[in-house]
Amino acid sequence: MFSVDELKAGFKNIFGSEPLLIRAPGRVNLIGEHTDYNDGFIMPAALEYETRAAVAPRTDRILRVHSAKIGETREFDLDDPAPQPKRDWTDYVFGVAVALAGAGKALKGADILVASSVPVGSGLSSSAALEVSIGYSLLTVAGLPIDKVELAKLCQKAENEFVGMRCGIMDQFISCNGEHDHALMIDCRSLEKRSVPIDPRARIVVANSMVHHELASGEYNKRRASCEEAVRLLSPVLGPIKALRDVTPAGLEANKALLSDVTYRRARHIVTENERVVEAADALAAGDLVRCGALMNQSHASMRDDYEISCEEVDLLVDIAQKQPGVFGSRMTGGGFGGCTVSLVEAGAADAFMANVKAAYEKATSLKSTIFACSPQQGVGPLAG
């Protein structure tokens, strides 16, 4: 991660002025996968991994952005009457500018340097951390008020409409609104949030499978289409339902004959996952780590068998984790098709857990997992220094 001094020096070297500094975290989702775009429930936490942005206003209408990771500077004209996606990393940047401007925000030109410690393609939401850091930076240099819920919605809009990834609100929302030492249980319909404390007797451990697949087109969007198909087919018998959030497990089972096997299983994951999230939040709040862990294990089985978004390496990593002493539960986290797992582990067992999982996974796959224990962090804001 670029330090504050490195960020300032890098910005001055590229752009020649003194910047303001912003940080926006990545996230890990404890439970509630693919439920967000079904108006359901999720329970993510913001991570120490973050995107850092150095930003200074310009006197013209040009947005210049330099990526420290890629080592290139790109320009965007805020007055472009018909901005088009470039199908590269800049879409996450310029798409946010387009969404903000489209919402009536009077933006100014800016120079921005971005550096990130969020691993790309890991399921820890590097894209949302980038989007949120850019949005917060642009609003800050324009002297505009910042509503973090609105910012999350506009960053999601940018990813949906400019990038072409039909993601739900989770990643952007938690990057904006994360709370220290707490997960958030979020109702993705109302956007109400409930702070859920992480019991100090447990640690959240994230392990990267080192396998990742592109999601912006293909499988992710297919899963969303299956959910929409289920709603369309169930609506005539279940009444005015807007999303799978409105379907109970009993209602789904009673009408499964209306759905193909694949559509039924996709829907079953969503309706049962929503129930698991609500129960897991209550379990964590009550300090029932055993119950929360069992729900995480059930969630992984549902993602693997019903939603089919896991892969061989991630299943192996979860299987290794679930067999370790001191583990309460383990599951895949993120959009799927690779990426990371999240485990809830006894605090005193966390170091041995990480060492054992890393060694066993490398022995089985020859892949060196990046594995770390983390504490939930605050959402987007100024970077001290």
C-alpha cells in the first residue's frame, strides 16, 4: 500500500501540486451472496484493504487520472456530450463522473492519483473501492455535500450502466458506510442498516484462492436473469412480487413445478440465503458464534450446489478451513467463480488456522494463498496525514 508520504510525493511528481487524500475500503461479505440484486439481505464488513486517492482541483473541465498499479495516466472531458466506455479500468472512474453529473452534480475538473491494496479479482470488491474513492474525491474538490447512501447508489449506477456489470448495491454501500468493529446487516430494498458487533472472541479470516474469473459479462449476469425469470413465473400465483425477496421457502416449494430445475435451484439459494442472513445477524448479536458459523457453512453449500458460483479450488479451500480446530464456519465470499473465502475463527486459534490452511491448500494445488485476519473498518472518508 502506498503510504501517505508516497501518495503525496507521487501526486506532486505527476501533477505538480499538493493533493487532498481520500480512502475507500474493499469489503468482505460474511453472509448473503447474490441477495442484494434480489432486494434481499446481506451482511458485509469493510476491510483494511483500501483504495487511496490523492486529488486536486483543476481550473478546466478535464478529469485526469493516474493509476499507480498500471502506471498510466488517462484523460476524460466532463463536457463530452456522449461518453463511451473504453472497456478497461477507466470505465470505473469515468463512469462515476458520468453518474454524478447525470444526477445534477456540478463537478469540476480534477487530477487524481489512485493506488489500491485491494487484490483485483479476489471478490473483495476492488472495483467498488475505486468507484467510491473517485466519487468522494470528485464531490470533495467540487465543494459539494456528500450523502454516503446517495454516493453508493450512484457508484452502483455507474457499474450497472457504464461498466455493464449488473451488480447489486452491497459493495458500494459498505465501502461508503462501513463501521469499525462491526458488520452491517443491510436491507437492500429499504437500504436500512443494522450494526452487528463482531465478538472479540472471534476473528474474521479471509483466504484468497488465487483463482479469479471475469464477471462483467457472462455468468454473473446469467444468475441475475435466472432470478428475474423466477419472479416472472411465480408472480401469477404468488401475487404482486417484485423480487425473490418477496418469496418464502414454503412459497417456492409449493410452486416449484412452474420453474425449470435450474431456475428453481437459483431461486432456492436466494430465498434460503435471505433467511440465513437474518438468523446470522441475530446469532452474532447474541454472541452465538457456533450458530453463525453453521449458517456460513450452509451458505457455502447453497452457493456451490444451487447457485453454482463456486469452483474446485474455492471448494477445496472451504473444505480445508471447515476441518480446522477453532473454526466456527467458512464459505466463499464475493461474486463467485474464484476469489476469496471468509471464515469465522476462535481468536486464539486464528494464527494456527491461517498457517494450516495455507500449507494444506498449497500442498493440494501448488497455489500460495494470501490469508489474513481482519477487523472491520470505517467507510470512505479523508485519509489522515
